[in-house]
Amino acid sequence: MLVSVNLRPHAGLARVLDDLGGTLLDLVLGDGDPPGSIGGVAIHDPLDEPALPQNALVLGVGLADPDEVVRQLRTLARRDAAGLVLRAPVTVTAAITAAVEETGVALLSLARGASWTQLAAMLRSLLAEGDVGDARRETLAGLPSGDLFAVANAIAALIDAPVTIEDRRSRVLAFSGRQDEADPSRVETILGRQVPERFARMLAERGVFRELYRSDQPIYVDRPAGSPAGFMLPRVAVAVRAGEEILGSIWAAVSEPLTPDRAQALRDAARLVALHLLRVRAGADVERRLRADLLSTALEGGPAAREALSRLGLADQPVVVLALAVLETGAADAELAAGRQRLSDGLAMHLSAVHPRCAAALVGDTAYGLVPVTRDTDAEQRALRIAQDFLDRVGDRVRAVVGIGPVARSAAELPEARGSADRALRVLRSGSGAGRRVALLADVHVEALLLELQDLVAARGDRPTGAVARLLDYDAQHQAHLVETLRAWLDAFGDVIAASAAVHVHPNTFRYRLRRLAEVGGFDLTDPEARFAAMLQLRVVAPPPS
């Protein structure tokens, strides 16, 4: 089994249209087979244009106004983009036609009902974005290793029927051409990238999945009476397994049972698909580890940092460091580790939509991201917006926080930038960030200094002294509340009404306690130096309030 990173060359626009055309994408205007390969995928953002790789395919989310389309085509031409994808139906005007002819940027449409997320995922599979390392090409049975679309097309040619390759949860991993020969249910499955629930339920009730996963032979699924609308053609399916493990299945839309030769070809194809699926899984694991190693090396600095950045595609590029952590929830260690990895993968996908050369990986229990930026003064604020947008998308389901470091303009500055991000992250994880989920170090600098002072005090074993020590001893002996009173008074800047309300006592009682703590502690409430010393000891040296 091959286990090195999948590094096949990127596909060209013609390959994208061959695999996704007629189902997800259609060519509206322009050359469908220009020279060169697609360099990456970017999402159009009118408020914050991402940096584009060479020969990018741009997803025009929310872009429909003809005049704006013309402006965008001309902008993309100056940035050497290959194509622009709009939501169908596309209004083609004379100005748009002229702009496509003038710029050479192809105009494509995304089918109604298909999501932009699905298209981005399919394109990522085709283009092998994010690969790091050497540029070697590997094959399995003459097909590019891990290229499930090429495998699906080869199977369709062997059995003369459109096919899908699906995982254990009936999610579509890849599909062949000629899907227009299938029925509406197949089109709905591909547009949703998932077998619709009503069809899956019908198949489960008929025992199809049970039979499929018990046998290594193709099974024929006839169209039953009363089947859901859209299910018009029978299916032939075969399980894809590696030993006893079920990896997924292959489904062909047919008009009649396969001949024995074609049934054997489908069975043989299942073994090939198993190799490719294992290759994809192993390759993803290897690439994840490689990316984590490279990112860790870059963040640590030293002689190897520049080479690591170069392999990540970030050499000589200013970057901002993001540090993401999941807050402790009492979950089991294994569950928490899995949650960290899922969130790290989600961060990597989110950042890839911002800039094609972003790098993200889990290092220890922290997910780090490197976001390329321009050399302007707004870079840190832009990184803050990116991080906030990611956490907003994640929602409250996962309690996570992000610390952001300053711009690192070279490999030598990365360790310091990482350290700043870690310091901001520590404040957020400690709960000292005033409810923030995202912070620059400048936003929480004082809180970070206090935490570091607490570390120093703990390392030395320092204990409270002076007035604070006397008050602590008195409270311990007499079950009094003098330290609590002092904390509240200092926090309220001497406002007795606000301080008494904070500790839920009458203002007169609070005033009595103030006089008492001044007597017991030998504390001059009018001395600013004494107030500062007491506040610092209460925050750094004294035990926290119970």
C-alpha cells in the first residue's frame, strides 16, 4: 500500500468540466480548455478580496449584478484568474460577453440546489490543494493515486453505466460522467452530495444495506412499486471493503441487471476503489503529520525554519500567527483530542478560503494557523476578523478561543509572533479575557503580565505580606470578611455604594468593615501606594476568593 503524500499535478479547467460538468458546473462563456492547470480555488469577497494563486478558479458567491460581473471579470484578468463561477441561471448581457472575450476569463455556472461548500470540496478533491513536499506522481492500476473521479469514470466505462462512489454514510465521494442518463434521484444525490433521506430509508427498509455489506458480490436493486418520486432506474451496488472493514460502496444506475462479465468487472473495481480509499486515508494522515511537523519547525525558528516555510509555500511572505484552543469541558481525553483535531481541520479549511497558501495544523493541544498578509497596518485586525468569523461559524457547540500574534515579516520573527499569540491565548483560556473569544496580545497585555507574575510568585513560593497578610490571618481566625471587603472596595475605585452592592451588604455595614480592616491591617486607605500594593498582592500573591 502506498503511504506517501498525494501530490498529483493540479487539474486544468477542461478536467474540472469533464468531471463536474453537466451536474454541478456548466460552461457559460469562454474557453473551456485553456492552457495550464488550475492553481487553486478562491471565494469572492467584495469587502476583503483574498490573494489569488496563479490561474485561480474564483467562486462568485452572491455575485449576480451584470455590471458587477463585468468589473469582477476585468479585475480577475489582471490577477491571472482562469475562471469565475456564478450561481445559475446566469444573465448573459452583451457587456458580459465582451468582457469574457476581452479578458479570457471563463464564465461558469453552478447548478441550482448545489451548495458552494460542496463545490469547494469537490474542487479541492480534484485539484489536490494543500499538498506539501515533493512533486512526484503516483498511480494505482494506471490511475492517479487517490483520484476517485478518475476511478469513477474508468468504472463507468467498464460497465457502461453512470456510477457514484459513496462512503459508509451514503455520502458521495466522487461520481462519473454521463449522470444525465440516470434518474432525478441520482441528480439530487450528487447535488446534495448525500443520498436523500427518503431514498436511504427505503433502501434500509428493504434490507439493501444489510445484504450489500454481507456480500462481496454486486447486488441488483430493482425499482419497487411505490418507490419515492424520482427513483426511476434500478441500481447495481457492490461493497468496498478492506479485509473485514467496510469502506464504502459503488452504485451504478442501470436499466437491467449487469452481464456476468460486467458484474465481475464491478467486483474487481471495488478492490481497486478500496486501494484508492486507503491511499486517500493514509495520505491524509501522512500529510497532516507532515504539515504539523513543518508548521512546528517554522514556529520554533532556527536554521530549519526558512526551509519549512518554503515547503509550506510561505517563504518571504509576511504572516500572522493564530493560536486556537478548545476550552476544557470535562470530556474524556480521547473525545477532547478528537475535538481538537476536528476543529484544527475546520480551521485549515476556513483559512484556505481566505488565502490559498494559508497553513494550519495541530501542534500539541493548540491548533496554529499562518495567514499570509500584505505589509499594511491593518493585517492584525484582518486576522482578528478572520478568527472571529471562524468561531461564529463554529458557534457555541464547541467552546474555543483564538489568540493572535503580530505580523512576522520573516522566519526569524515567527517565534516571537507565536509567543505573543500563545500569551493572548493563555489569557482567554484562563477566563481573564473579559468574555472575549478572540484577542490580540495588545488587547489583553495587562492580564498576560498578571498571569506571568503569578507564575513567578508560585515558582518562588512567595506568600502575602504586610496589611494583606494580617487581614488574611484575621479572617481565618474570626471567619470575618475583611479581605473580601478590601477587594470589593478596590475594584469599585472606592465607591462604597457599588462595592457594598457587589458583596450584598448594607452600605453602613460595609463602612464599618472598611474601618475595621484599616485598624486590623494597619492600612491607610488614602495612600495610593498602599492601595496599589494591596491590589497587586490580592491579584497575584493572595489565594483567589472562594
